Amino acid sequence: MLKKSIIILTLVTLFAFSAAMVSAQTIELEFWHAMSGGRTAAVEKIVDGFNAEHDDINVTAQFTGSYAETLTQGISAVRSGNPPHIIQVYEVGTQTMLDSEAIVPVYEIAEGKIDFGSVIQPILNYYSVDGKLYSMPFNSSTAMLYYNKDAFAAAGIETVPETWADIEEMGLQIIDSGAANHGLSFGWPAWILEQMHAYHNKPYANNDNGRSGRASEVYLDRDFAKMVLGTWTDLVEKDVVAYGGREYSANQDFLAGEVAMLIQSTSSLSSIMESADFEVGTTFLPRFEGQGIGNSVIGGASLWVMQGHSDEEYEAVVEFFKYLSKTDVTIQWHKDTGYFPSTNAAVKTLMDDRWFSDNPNYLTAFLQVLSGVQSPAANGVLLGNFVEIRDIVDTAVEEAFTGEATAEEALNKADEQADNVLQDYTELFND
């Protein structure tokens, strides 16, 4: 009996020792993200798939609040000496991350190990500086126009709008027919104003939109910005445009049939398609005629690698990024969320499988970003403290829409406030 007990105790000890050795060899990676709701499950699916394929690496995904909260917490964690390995940061945080001294550029740890040439060019351009990729593309989106096909039919409209003049004409026709109370609403107005600049190849700030040097002034007080907001304000006065709030509130007005058209992020596509009790169509953003051709700009977020870790851990991060770049994983993420398939290989497979043919609304924005001109103006603007500047612009839009100020007055004030923000930011970094 004693001999049997000794054998059992020995086996238990060996098992515990072996488990400890395996645990010691497993590299733990922390991944902080801002994907809430159904997108949390999509992130977990990716992480679980990676962990299942890698016995020596374990990624733990943690929801850390909004994009702004995740960015702030990530940088603070580096300062306190306990950083995550990866954090998800929205596109307006790009300049802040570049200046934070808290990151390890992706190209430094992954160049030659991941084929970044396979990334869709507009996405690659946004997160690259001087041709070098600083963060890993993850959830990329842009804005497009959604429309209620049933309302269009009820109003006798058989085409889709291509210009802002079309928006006005069709919007008035929709209102007159009783198909909807308003023609159009849109979310993220400050972002849509940025989109209009990029879409028409107009710079939003100096120094090539902050890409040839840190931006020190914005161009909100110039003719193009005033023309855009002036047009929008005129359409509000005609009831064609209904103000839809600063983020996603406009989606509900669209789904309720209050408006027949919606300009919103492509990231809303899956939820809108699932929730609408009418047939949804999508098309390109409307243009202002005679104002140039650029490209719709990338939104969403990317993954940044944080300082403070070992070479072995960074090698593990690269393995995780390789997994994210796999065609089947990229396709899974696209179908689960509506974000862009970020690689050429994923797009080819989706086309070969007739995904886009069977689901044309998912193709619209992708064709839109590939059909324009690549230039500094169209690649997206990099601004210090961009979040505060967007808030300033949102306020200007609201002041113009409510009649508190003219479009020109609102943008002149916003321009001065935004330039002060950039000046303070530049002084902070002694540039």
C-alpha cells in the first residue's frame, strides 16, 4: 500500500512539474481593444482560433472601454511599467501614438516576416509614414451612402444619387411623395467633413495633411469647407437633411423610415441589414461637381505594439499579426463585422466565392476606396489631439444647423480653436 502511494505521489509530482514547465514556456500576450457588443464576440473568435493553433502562445483579449479610454489607458500603462502588448487605437489617435514614445513600430518587428504588400493600398497608406507601417491594420472602414429602396420606389425614383445636387432633388421628391419626412441624415459629421475633403482631393491641414511634417493649421476657414457646410445647412433649412447627432443616432432614424438616405460608416452595414424591415441599398458618397476627384478616407482602428516587452514576446506578437493576416481569418472578420477585408488575397477569395455578387452592399465601399486617387489629401489627415479638434468641428456643424451661426462664422471660429489646439500640441513636443 505504501509503495502504491509513493508511485501515485511521484506521478502527481511529475504531472505538476510537467504542467509548470509547459506554463513556463507559454508566452502570455495582453490585447486591449474597444470592440463592444457583437464585435466583442468577433474579437474573441479570432483570439480563440489563434490560441488553439499555438500551444506556446496565449493571447488574452480584454475590452477596455471606448477608443479614447483604451488609448489613454494603454499609454498610461507604459508609463507605469505594466503595459499590454497590443492596443487597438482609432485612426484619429494615430498622431498621438506616433508622438507617445510608448510604441514599437510594426515595421521594426515584422518587416520581412509579414507581407505588408498584400494589404489593400488605401489602408496601408493611412497607417504608414514615409513608407513605413507603424501599426497593424485591423478594423478598417469608410463612409458610404445607404438608401431605402422601398422609399425610393414609393417616390418614383429609379436611380441613385451621385452628387449633392441629386441629394437635394431626390430628397425633395421623397418628402413631397410622403415616402419619408426627410431625405438624408448622417452620423459623425466632423468625419464626413473630413471625408468630403479627401473625396475631392482637398487638403484638410497644412504639411500635406500632416504627412510631410506635423500639421500646425487646419483649413476649415477656406472656401471648400465653407461650401460644404453651407450646402449642408441649406439642405437642413429645406428639410432635406435632418441632423443625426455626432455618432450613430442617425441609424435609428434611417431604420425607422424617418429619412430615406443615410451617410454612415461601413461598420454599421451588418447591423443595418439585420435590423431593416425594408430593402437596403448602398452607393458611393455624393460628390460636389467640379471640385476634384480624391478618395474616401479610411476610418476604424489599427493595432499598436507597446514598449516594455522582451524580444520573445515581440516575436509572439508577430505570430499573432500573421494569423490576423491569414485569408480565412480576414474573411471571417469581414463577414462577422462588415469591416473591410484588408488583404488582396481575401478580396480575391471573396470574389471567387461570389460573396460580393450575392452580397453587393458589402462591395460598395470597397470599390469606392479603390476607384479614387491616391494622394496626401486622400490618404487621411494626421493631427495632434485630433479628438478635441473633431469635437470642435462637430460643435461648428451644430451651430450652423441650428442657426446659431452661419456656416462661415461657425467654421472661422472652429478654425481658430483648432489651430490653437495644434499650437499647444506642437509646443508640448518642442517642434
